[in-house]
Amino acid sequence: MIEQASFSLRGRNPDVLTCIANLSNDEVFTPPEFANRMLDTLAEAWASSHDGANLWADQTVRFLDPCTKSGVFLREITSRLVKGLADEMPDLQARVDHILTQQLFGIGITKLTSLLARRSVYCSKDANGEHSIARSFENDAGHIWFERVKHTWAHGKCRFCGASQSTLDRGEELETHAYAFIHTKNVKARIAELFGGDMQFDVIIGNPPYQLNDGGFGASAMPIYNKFVDQAKALEPRFLTMVIPSRWFGGGKGLSEFRATMLGDEHIRKLVDYENAKDAFPGIDLAGGVCYFLWERDAEGLCEVTNIAGDIPPAVAERRLDEFPTFVRHSAAVPIIRKVLIKKEALMSEQVSSRKPFGIPTNIRPEKSGDLILRWEKGEGPYPRSKVKVGIELIGKWKVITSYVGYDHAGSPGKDGRRRVLSKIDILPPETICTETYLIVGAYKTKQEAINLVTYMKTRFFRFLMAQFMYSHHLTKSTYGFVPMLDVNEEWTDEKLAKRYGLTADEISFIESKIKSFENRVAQDE
């Protein structure tokens, strides 16, 4: 009877966990197929470090998902262990009970997802229910824990996750989104409190919530996935693997310390990066893509980086993660960047303006009269010089501007894996200024210098180097951090630039495979 009952959900066509709609882009359900890719990577690493041993045939290994939602990781691990332990533990009921009571543990992120996870793993919302495939639990939750946790407020924000008190300090009937795993100063003590005793996990795996509203302007949100990673490392498992947004590579609010730590951590042995998040999570649009990593406590060295972009064959290379201040996701881009930086030329990031080059917000409009012309998102008109307090030295120059928002939606490439990067490039004559919709890339005494900068910006080379910083659709001055500042008294072309930096035919071809021609717009990108 148990033979038929075990994992009956997984056997249905279609698998029920492939049919669940995501609650939001912040709490993304992991598709079963993707979860199994991560488990395959884990099993390979386990075998490599254990003389070829089969992870799924070891009855002593303990697994924790500290942010379980659908329960897919725990369900798939259970399925693998049931098969792998068959020879060692022939009795199916005893095998299932051992796996579920001794090897698998989870922490639900909400009441709803904890019930969903128990249904996925135990085939019952109650671990000790009559339909549960487990027979040894004495409580409803089993080893998939959830209880409502409160935020710890200080000055309007949570001390642990940075959530906004005005948004999430609410009634008992609503979720607090105060996740137990990260709302503690001592995660080891918290785990002992939840599961009892000296609980040491061999493997921690999961897909943590990505962000929470922090009370900032508009849709402002603070990343929190980094906190799950840090807490998991503090538990010192043998292996840690999580799927998180790739934005940490080069951006993300409040992620500077996390990025530096991750890039310098030689225990990260594998990094699998999906440049377009839809290749991993169909229907989900996450700026900058997603990745999963494998961290190994007892080994360190170079990281095997795999880049996945559409239908292009995956690119795999072993390299250091911290060679540059931002992580360069494409290994083939690394030698190109080296050839640029070795010349030690000034970089465009030193010249490009910050946001609000004239101190004028996006919502300001031209006025009825004025001695300057103000360029805004949808046109231009008069504006008083007396109201301009910032960037006064730029007013009388020829200015090259580009939109603060890039052309590529959400920082992702097109279906062919290529980007256009810049959405609009224009030249503002003297006595013309702009709102913060635009950045000033360069300002010159002559129109010809400005024209030459525009020509340079339209090269694939220029935009390729910018694209190495694109983990969202916003283009800040730091996005220009690999682009050399060249003499704009000269007209630059891709051919001249390739010769100047000694690019090989393969490197030129790679740039062309990643960057669209600026003039040619593809219909579906309009």
C-alpha cells in the first residue's frame, strides 16, 4: 500500500508542482526540473569529494531547506533517497520513515507554503495524518517547521531584515514575512530550538525569498536573499547550494559587502548563471537573471563558472571570481577586459555624470518662460537659469546624453542572446539642460567632439564593455567602469578599436554575438 502511496503527487501528469503560479517575483517557486539540476550538481560534487560515493545511498546525511515554499527540494531529495537506500534498507515503510524523520528538515516561510510543503513531502498537510506516508511523527508539522515570527522594530525598520514597520507591522491574520532563519543573532541556537539537540546538517539547499519592502520611495525594496546565504554558511554544512538573483554580481541595494565576500570566497566551487531568468523560471522576469552556486566547506580553489543564455550552448570555464570589482559573467569576456585594462587608460566612469546632472528630478517640466531649454522624457521647453544650482559649468557645452534606463528590458538580452544596451543617444547644444531621465556621458567645447563620442558609443565594443555591468535596466556611471576614455578628436570604429586592443577574430565574433548593431532594431524589441 505504501508503495503506491509514496510520492503519488510526483507521479501525476502533469506534476502538480509545475502548475503552481508564483505569488510574486520576490518569492519564486522552484520548478521541479530546475531543482533536479541543482541536485545533480550537488550529487556530482559529493561523489567527487567522497571517492565516488552515491549521496543518495547514505542514510546518515542530513538535509535542510531553510526557506521551503512548495517543498520541491525536500520532495525530490526524498524520492532519490528512497531509491538510493533500497538495498541498505529493503523495507519501504522503514526506509521512508527513516528518511523523513532522520534526514530531511525544512523551515516554511509562510503558513501557506508550510502546508504546501508538507503536502508535497508527506502527501498530507499533517505529517501524522492518516494519509501521510510517514508513520513515526507525533506532531502535525513533522520536520517542516513553521510558526509566526515577529519583526524586531527599531526606528521604523526591522533590525534583522530591514523591512518597513509601516508596511509589515500588521494584524495576526496577515503574514509578517519575518523569516525565522534570518531573524536571529545565533542561527545555530535557533536550529537547536526548532529541531532539538546538536543538529548538524551536511547539506543546506533552497531558493530564499529575494526582497522585502523597506519603506523607501515607490517600489523600493531591500534584498534579503543574501541574509539566508550568510546564515546558511554560519551553520557550516558540508555543502550549501542556493538559487538567488544574479544582480549581486555587480549591483543591488546594500549588497556591496555581500558581493565582496562572495567573490572572495574560494569555497564557492560552482556557479551556474542564467543571463535571462526565464530560462530557469518560465514566466518570471527578474532583472539581471538568476544563478545557483555550490559552496563546499572542506575544499577551495577556482570556481567552475557555467553561463547559460538562451539556445546558445553553455559556456564553462574555471576561474577566480574576484578578478574585477564586478563579476564578469561571461568567461569569454575576461581576456577582452584584460586587454583594455592593461593599458591603464582613464575610464568613462570618471567622466559620466551622476544622476540629476543639473539637479532636476524626472517629474519637473519646462515652464512658460526661461533663458534655457530643458529636455525631459517627452520633449523640451523653456526653463529659468536661476533655478539651476548644479552642473552650471556644463550649460555652455555640447553635451552627449543617454537615458538612465537601458534599452534591454529588465537588463536581460533578447531571444538571440544579444543586447542593444543604450536606448537613446542625443546631443544637447549649449544652453540646453536635462532632467535626471538622462545622464551626461561627455561635455565638450565643439560639436564635432560630441559627434565623435556618439560614434564611439554606438560601437559594439563600447556597449559590450558596458554590458558587463548590466544586472538591471538602470545604467549608472559605474556601468561605464570598463570603457576606456579615448580622444574624441578622433572618430572611433569597431575595426580601429579591435586593432588598438589587439582583439582576436574569436573575440570580435564573441562581441558581435552579444551586442546588436545600434542602428538596426529588431521588430520584437520595439
